[in-house]
Amino acid sequence: MSKPIFAILRAIIALVIGFLLALNPETATCIIVVLIGILFLLFGIVSVIYNIKAVKSIERFSEDRQLQFPITSVGCILFGLVLSLMPSAFLKISMFILGAFLVLAGAFQIVSFRLCSKNVHTPMPFYVISALVMLAGIFIFINPIESASLPAIVLGTSFIVYGVMETVLSVQTMISNKRLKKAEAEYAVEVIAEKEQTTNGQEENNTANQ
């Protein structure tokens, strides 16, 4: 299970994306494509910088001073530029990507709820809602986007639901972690007490034998 703080961040991002898509689907989808492009661009730039620094650090201990060309990083930069400058051309692709994210996110939530249920009761409606999020992602794949309005609204609503469920999951994870830590602490105390009793018993036996 991921840390609750990351789950909360995912929930906030999902809620923001969801409200943007649901309230203004046409504009929001283009904005999301541009943002995805910027993320690819930043990732590529950071990767190039990291690659150059890594090679420089290796050069100190190696005679091979050839700089390997970071093809993947440059590819990310070019792809990010294309997405940012021509978002409408990649509108359909971006919706499919977001749909895939919903399918994976819904499946992840179901697994996480299952893990949390060992320490915290998880109502059945939570599983149903996560399954509906997965179905919404599948809907995006089945319905090609000529006009992005309806799929974007469905996608936005699904992201809102996902954000709410992710918040619930993060709370359950925190409760589960607290109970698990408490159980581990109690077990540690019991083990220490048993060791002390064993040690005291051995000392008493040694004293009696003397």
C-alpha cells in the first residue's frame, strides 16, 4: 500500500481534473493535454541533466569519456513539445490515456481496500464504486471521441468519484497502519516480558542449585 500522503495528493489532483472536465469539458481536455506535454518536457529535461551529471561523475573513475546520447530523454522532450504546441491532435489519445488510468486506479483501489479490510471494515459499496470507476475507464475506450464533451463529462465525474474514494482509502490506510503499529508494539512488549520471565526463572534455578 502506498503512503497516505501520496494517496491524498492523488485524490486532490483527481478532484481538480474531475471538476475541470465535468464543468468545461472542451477547454479542460486541451488544458490537460498541454499539462501532460509540459510534464513530459520537464521529465525529459531533468533526465538529460541527470544523465550528464551521472556521466561526469563516472568520468572521474573511468578512462572512457564518451557521452552517451540520452535518446529516451530527448524523445520525451520532443513528445512534450508536440503535446504542448498541438494539443488538439492528441486529444483522443490523451482521453484513452486517462481512461486507462481510471481502469488501473479502480483495480488498485479494490486491491487496497481488500488489504485494508484485514484491519479496517470496508463496506461493499466501496468495492462497487471502484468497479464503476473501472467501467467508466473502459467506456472511454469503447467510445471513440469525435466530440469530447460526453466522454469528458463521464471521465470528469469518474475522476471526482475516484478522488473521493482515494481520500476514503487514505483514511482507512492510516487507521490500518495505526492498528498494525499498536499490535506490533503490544507483541514486542509481550516478547520482552516473556524473555524477562525466562531470565528470572533461570536465575532463580541457578540460585537454588547453589
